[in-house]
Amino acid sequence: MARYTGPVCKLCRREGFKLYLKGERCFSPRCGQIKRPVAPGQHGASTRKLTQYGMQLRSKQVVKRIYGVLERQFRRYFEMAVRKQEETGNALLKILESRLDNTVFRMGFASSRRQARQLVSHGHVMVNGRRVNKPSFNLRVGDVVEIKEKSRVVLPVKEAVEAAKERAAYPWLEVNYEDFRGTYLRYPAREEVEIPVDLQSIIELYSK
């Protein structure tokens, strides 16, 4: 599956706020959004008022960049959400949150979604006892995610787990850091997930 390989700090600068794409660096003074708090490019420092379409487009771009998906895959997720028997925004959020790479990040086995994606792609992650190397793999309620035993000594994994122990766990996940294992208990509710955009604006954009 295709992925964005460019400088991620520019993505935060383009949106005007932190998307937390580089793990612990986003919390340090080295964060690109802190060092250069203007949009990238020659005219980045200039300001202009966005139209309604522009605001909708920016909302879509923010969500795509947070979860690390490109346009074709995001559009497919939206079409899947429309077919669900529930509010489209909630359905879209559940699909994005149930991605394996996102769940590995949420459980604390990686410091960022990009790092989680790499762990999954390189075969370090198992689901229900079987190795899964597809970052977009969608989990179901009750699925057990764990880091392979041989991979638990990998330094980035150990550092991420130590940092995660200091934070409160997400209520829809159950994590055992001693065994490098977690369970996907349920799909998260909309109010439990912090996303700095209105999902309704994305629905309106695709409904045109």
C-alpha cells in the first residue's frame, strides 16, 4: 500500500497545529511546528481566509495525515462508512481506529503511527497468535495484538513501552506491558477520540 514518504513536520506546519506524527520529538523544542510556526513554502507566512470548501478540504487532509492514509484508501473507508447502519462520521472513525498500525500505536508499542506501521510491515506484530504484516488490517472486538517474542528487545519498542507505562490506557483497549500484549475490547466512541476537526465537514465534502 502506498504511503507518504516526505518530511512530516511540513504537514503539521501546513495545518497550523501539531498532528503528533513524530512521537516524542513532537513534545520537545525540536518540533518543527515550534521552530517554524508558519506554513511551508515561499508564501507560508501570508494569511488568507478559507472558503467553506477550503475548510472542508483541510479537515479531510488533517484526518488523512493523522492516520497515515492516502486519498484512494481514505475514499474507500468513507464509502464503507456510508454503508454502515450508523452515523457516517462515527463509522468512519471506527474504521480508522481499528487499523492495526493505529492500534499498535494506541497500545503504546510504538511512539508514532509511522513507527507502528513499520513494526507491522516488518513482521514484528501478531494478531490472535498469527503474524500480520498489513498495517491497514482492521481489528475486530476481542482480537489480541502482541509483539513477537524475539522483537520485544528491539530498542524503539522498549522505549515506547516504557513511555506508555506513564500514561493512562485508552478505555477501549486492555494492555499488558509485561507480556507486550493487548486486547481490542470495543470500538471507541466519538467523544473518546481527540481529533481536531469536525468529521461532519468531511461528510459534506464527499457528498457534493
